[in-house]
Amino acid sequence: MATKDNAGKSAVANGRGKWNVPTGRRTDEWSEALVLVGESQDRAAFTRFFRHFAPLIKAFALSGSSLSATHADELVQEVMLKVWQKAGGFNPEKAAASTWVYTIARNCRTDMFRRLQKFDTALASDDFELESEEEESFVVLHTRRGAERVRELLGDLPPDQAQILGKVYMEGKSHSEAAAELDLPLGTVKSRVRLAIQKLQGLMEA
Amino acid sequence: MVEHHPPTDFLTEYVAGVLPVAQSACVAGHLSYCQRCRQLTDKLEDIGGAHFEQLDPQAVGESILDNVLARLDDPEPLRYARNEASDARLPGLLDRLINGDYADLAWKRVTQSLSISYLKTGDPHHEFALYRIADGGRIPEHTHGGSEMTLVLQGGFADESGEYHPGDFLIREGWDKHSPVALEGEECICLAVLDAPLRFTRLRHRWLNPLLKLRAG
């Protein structure tokens, strides 16, 4: 592994040009809106973005039915404010807008769960993000990342594998919680997750 | 080169945000060393993004949008800045928890070659601690009643199943016995996350076991 110092320097040296690699520029509407928000604090673009994503964030908050409607609305506000604040760091070459919003929503929901459980921790989920100097500085991502590509692939998973991924990702259940809920041995849940990921990973690289 | 990684099902739980905070912090530490796992977690996030896009949208009131628009100019909350004086080799999150040099931590000496420093994560079920093993020193043979997650931060160690270097990540479950020995040449520092206390198995070390009761929080 390169030392952090070196990684930091190369990231600076490469500057913004580092993403100008032919990995298939993402031109979808939501990535463009997000770039406008990041670059010029465009409120109209933000409003469009809100109208599309806020109902998804609310659905995410309510899946697994562990948050009330009031908390779900609170989560929508928190996430959308973060979207506004962090949009400058969004890189359309690196992630789809939906994936980017998903990670913010996930972090905010985890923190909200912890707050509601009066969980005493100094760590917020954002602290778990790698510092930019720790991220890839000039490594070209060989696989075109894309939630839209994965979405097509998800339909091909056997239903029992898809069901568990949904519980873990959207409902926020751990593997042992999913196992208890579905009345399955933990080992079965884990192996279904592994098989599903293996399959998706293979297809994403294909 | 990092050679020991968290299992994929475990990384999936990490990405989905369902791991307990202490375990999450340990995985995040590994990621800062490991490009392979960073690339895998990027893909796992795309899988999350794909699920997210397919959710059934739930109506959000217009007043919520108005509230958000009214708050766009609020000052952003301050973010943590790296401690200048700290050991620059540490991943940012661990740097924050350690908050200074290893030498400044409160170390509790357990045996001649092993000291432990407990860090606070707020996780009510997991102990989050640094183990410091003297150059070439051995941790007496022990077992666990639960899971033990280890991330090597400095130096290295070897046990019955292999040799581990900075960035390597290990999980042991249940009652496996092992007796790690620090590699020669440098003091070894590891992060260990436990959900049940360490139990020394040899008669001459067992009297130490009460000292090792789980310190979660």
C-alpha cells in the first residue's frame, strides 16, 4: 500500500483531471442535476432532485417499519440537506446519483436509529467515510459503476437470494435478524448473500 | 500487501449499515488499507443504490420541501479535522478514536509481553481495544466464547493459521484456541473487537481471566 503522504500528493497533483478517463461518462438526468447543485448551488436543480428522491428516501425510512412517519419526514429533511451540502463532492464518474443518495440516506438512518436508542457514541456514520486522501487517487475504475446496470441484474437473482438482499439493504436487518425473521439458519442466510453478491459481481465485471 | 480480508457477507452488512458500531469501525480501518475491499464495497454500494431506486415512492408533503429550502443557507456542521500530532499511518477513524499517540493511551499490562488499551465507541455489546505485544512476545493461548475481530495496525504476528501484517483483517468465532506471537523486529499493535471476553486456557494464566472481563461501551 502507498503511504498516505504519497497518496495525498498524487491526488493533488492529478487534480480534477484525474477523472477524465474514458470509463463511459454518466449522463443521466439526476447526475447532471446533482452536478449543477454542487457547482452552482442551483436551487431549481435541487428542487427537481428533491421531487424525485425525497419519496424514495421516505420509502427507505419506512422499510422495515422501524421508523414512524414523523421520523421518516425528519430523515428526508436531514438527507436532502446533506445532499445540498455535499453535492460539491459528488463525482459522476465514480457513482450513480442514486447510489450516492443511498449512502447518505443509509448513514442518516443508522445515526437516527442510534439516537432513538439513546446510543452513546461519539461516532457519526459519516466518520466512517474514507478521507479523500485515502480514496483512489488515480486508479482507473475498470468496471463501469452503475446502479442502473445492477438494477437489471437484480431481476435475474433467484427470489430467495433477492429477498435476503432486500431485507439487509433496505430494511436494515443484520444477517442474524433476517435469519430469525425468515426462520432460516444463519449459515443459509450468509451463503445466500455470498452467492448473490458473487453472481452480481461477476455480471458487473462482464 | 494486505492478504486477509473480511468475508463478503460481512462486507455486505457493513455497506448496508447494519453492523454494530465497533465492528463497523474495525472494517472501516481495514478498508483504509485495502484497495481490493474498497472496490468491492463500491460495488456493494451500487447494489444498495439499485435497491433504493426500485423502492415504491412514498408521498412527501410540500411543506417538507419548503422546510428544506428554508434551511439551505444554514451553516454546515463542523467536521472532524485530523489531529496534527497523531500517527499519520492510522486510518482517519481510528485516529479519531485514539486521539493522539499510542504512547499517550492508558495501557493496562496483562502479561510481560501484552498490554491492552480500551477505547470508547459507545457500542454496548462490543469491546474495542488495542493490543500491544512486545517484539517477539506471545499472547498466552486463549479462546473466546464469541467472535473476535482483529486488524493489524503495526508490526505483525503469527499464529497457528498464518502470518499477519498491517491492514490484515481476521475473524475468529467461538472456541478456537490460539496463541499469537508478535513477529521479530517491531512491537505489534492490533485492534481487537470482541463480543465475549478473552479466556486464557493454560492453568498458569487462568488467574488473569477476571482481569479480562468484557469492557463494552
